[in-house]
Amino acid sequence: MLRYPWIYLCLYLRFSRLFFMRYSKLFGRTKLEAPHDSDSINAKYLTQAGFADKLTAGVYYFLPLGLRVLEKVKNIIREEMNAVEGQEILMPSLHPLELWETTGRNKTADAILYRTKGAGDKDFVFGPSHEEAVTPLAAKFVKSYKDLPFSVYQIQTKFRNEPRAKSGLLRGREFGMKDMYSFHTSDADLDLYYERVKEAYMNVYRRCGLTAYVVEAGGGIFSDKLSHEFSVETVAGEDKIMVCKKCNVAQNLEVAEGKIHNPHADEKELPMKEVKVEREFNIEASAKAHDVPETKVLKTIIYKVGGGFVGVCIRGDLQVNEYKLGKFLGAEIRTASPKELEELGLVQGFISPVGMQNVTGGPKHKPGEVAGAEGLSFIGDNSIKEVKNFVTGANKKNVDLINVNVGRDFVIETFADFLTVEKGFKCSKCDLPLEEIKAVEAGNIFKLGTKYSKNFDLYFTNEKGERNLVVMGCYGIGTTRMVGTIVEASHDEKGIIWPKSVAPFLVHMMHLGEDEAVKSEAEKIYKELLKAGVEVLYDDRNDSAGKKFNDADLIGIPLRITISNRTLKEGSVEWKLRNEKDGKLVKLDKVLGEIKDFVNS
């Protein structure tokens, strides 16, 4: 027996009112048409259905229906983070600029930082992420290995000055995010926790009705290590990912690996020759001029790297992945300008590694350390290793070389994977063709290592009394972005189809017509649902059936219950699931029980 029943009654009544809403009283209604500037499905349906409203590009209001969805998403995330021992905190959004100067991201993240000045002309930034805030906080409490490991998270608003805010809630300038940070004594301990969080993220997506791929990606401005993104397939996706559905492997284009077919490996090497030719400066023209496939054209691109230059050789039908190349060289890169090519003694459109090195030996140069063409370093993509008898330029205007072979005619100092993987390439594990899909990034996780610990002197003393840097990881999910992602993944031509777990209400009830008997029965069912604690939106308006049905489909609540003269003659209500085409009649004396079963299923 309850000790203080009146307390539980008060709590129930307060909470139950949150479950129920008469549409006639709802703030934020459906619109006949979507705003003219809706550039995505989620922007269209969320604004047209009354879930959100745009204040300015990349900045949205959440109206009552939208806030209910957002809170459910946040609660799912909160439960999964708590399950991996995350402790919820709340950090400031306003950061003193010196924190960002300490990490150098004042410059590297300059393009996305919102800045302001406080009293005394003090500089601040609005936090786009919180590594700069959480690390010095941890340094106040971490002294010994006994204080580790732990993780803290928050659900809070972020600010990023996106140059192209677009796609509704998918790319905003002010947005909600859950960001969690973990602190460890070793890389090995971080690795174990990282996998736990990865599984917790997959639980979040499953519970939100989404199918997500775990995608290998670059670390961007947050980490110099590989990261993992969680991507949901949708035509509105900003990212392209390569997927092997047999191996259940997905990779971001930045880091994707794949196998390619080499049709020329068995040829015999032929003598190299110079050939005069008149052609345009592209691979297609070169292949056509010599009547060979593009796979037999050697493409050489010169990049500026630090104080020098490096040539990258790749098969003509393929593209250099500049993210991979930059990681390999450990530096920022850009293609050399026409003026720089001229200063290097290279002829644009006819560049070749042949004759640019002493192929019998001589000094080696690290990529980026040379400034003159005579000692120019050349590195090669793995795709050129086995190709015989390439066609390439001769570093002379309107002169090409044919039957050029690696090793015999030019030297490659290093081979590596610099390839941009495309649709049709084979999976590196199973040899089946990869599929290219468009996807929304719905979360990401990073192994930060000691990057931020070094900046903020975050050390711990181990069992031997030695001081070591704390190893960190970070884990982000955009909460508002998740709402938009769910809409992108779950809709039809009529509107949103909310999964039960995040729907603003589970039941959308309505009456049709102005017959008092119909209204009376609808009110009776509504009150019974109130007592049963079922989440229901009651459309009590005296609008037409067409208007009410269209609004119900647009809003997308999982179950629609309709009471009308026709259903009352059958002693029933119409039962219609949003994700099914046809409805059915359910007897009045059974409807409450069936709704309860539906809610609890």
C-alpha cells in the first residue's frame, strides 16, 4: 500500500496532462503548404505539420509537437549513456577565448566560431564543441589513477557558423547535441570503452527506429586519428558512403578502400618512344589520341607541400583522394599553380615523372622537401604498380611518351593508397561490388588520445608514482539533427511516419461531423484514455473529414482512431495505423484494451 497516496495522485495528474492535448488548443498548427524555402523533406514536413518553425537560416523554434519528439529522443540517448556509466553534467556555452587559443583551434576552427566580447573587452566564443571546456574541468579533479576511468556527458545547445546552413535540422547554426567525454589511463582502456559506446550508439538508433551504418571517417578538426560516424541512408544525405552489404562494412569517401581490376598486368614491356601529338589537356583526350583505354594513361599531379613539391602518379581513370594524401604526407596540400609548374620546368598537360629523376640511384628526397624539378619526389598510388606500357606526357609541349613502365623508365619512391573509391569498386574483404549511398551523419565518435590533455596539463599519477597524460575519447550525437534524420528516413508522400518510440503522441483520435452522439462517444473514449495514461492527441475541431485525415497523415502519429456516424452504426471505431494503407473497425467495448495492447507492444 502506498504510504502517501495523495503525492502519487498529484504527480499522476500533473504527468497525465502532458499525455493529452486537444488539437483546438494546440499552439502551432498545420499549414496548407510548406514554406517556399523548404530545401529538404524534414524542413518541409516539420514546418508544415507544426513541429518546428524557422527563425532564420539554420535556427529553428521547436513547437509543442516538436519538443515532445525532441525530449523523447533525448531521453533515449540519456538512458543509453547512463547504461555505459556516463554521468550527466551541464557545461557553459560561453567560453573564454584563451581556452581555444590554448588548443590552437581559435585558428583551425575559425570559420565556424561565433565570437563576442564581454565586460572589460574580454573575448569569448560560443562553444561549437566542449573539449576546451571539459578538459580543464577534469584537470581540477583528476590526480591519481584511482580517479580513472570516468565519462561525463551533457545535452546542450551548440553554435557553429555554418557557411551554408541548409536541409532543415540537418545542418544548423544553433542546434542541440549530446556530447560525452571519457578519460582513461591508457589507449587500451579507451579502446574497450570506445567499443561499448559504439554499441550504445547503435542501440540509440535502433530505439529511434533508424538503421545506421558504422562508418570509418577522418577526424576533421577534432582529432588527427580515424573516427567513426553513424550514418543513416536517405536521399537527402549530405555524405556519400561506400557500403558492402554482405560484410556490413561502410566507409566515408575520405578513407574508403576498395579493390580495382587491372586489365594490363600480363603484357610484355615494350620500348619507350616519343610521339608528337596535338590534343587537349585531359585524360580522355590523351587516351583517344593514342587509341588506348584511360586505364593505360599515367596521370601525374603536382602538389605543393610545405616548402616543396611532390608528384603523385595514379591510373588515368582514377582520382586522387586528397584527404588520404594529406594524411600520408602529414601536411596541408594543394595542387601546384600553373606558374609554379612553369618554375619547376614542367609543361602543363604533358607532365610526366620520366626524366625527372636519376633512375639509376642518387639521392632520395622526402616528399615536400625539394623545391626544384631536378630532384622532384614522386609517389604513386598502388593502381600503377602492375600496369604495363603507360601513355603519358613527355614534359614537352605536344609530345607524349608511349610504352612507359614503372621502375624501368621512372622511379616511384613510395607506393600507397591514394585512391578515391567509387561505385563499382570491389570490397577489399569479399570482392563483391561496393554500393555508393547517400546518408545523413547521425553521430560520431573520436579517439582523442592525449591531444587535449597535453594542452591543459591533464596528468594522473600511476601506481609507480609516475606522471602520465590522461587519454581521452569523445562521443557526439546531434539531438535536433536526430529529429530531422528520423523524418528523412521515415515518411511518405502524405507526411511523417513517426516510430512509436519518439512519436509526439501514440494515438491521434478524431470525430467526424457535428452529431452530438458522435462527439459524446469521442469525449468518453478520450477520458478513458486519460485515465489509462495513454498519450493521445484529440482532434476536436469541427473541420471536414478530408482536412482532419490530411492533417493526421501529415503529423504522422502511429495510430489514428476515428469516431463517426458510420462507425457508431457498427458499434465501432475506425482503427488505422499510419504505416498501413487500410484501416479496420474495432468494437467500442474492445477499443480501450486494443489501444493499451498497441501502446505496450
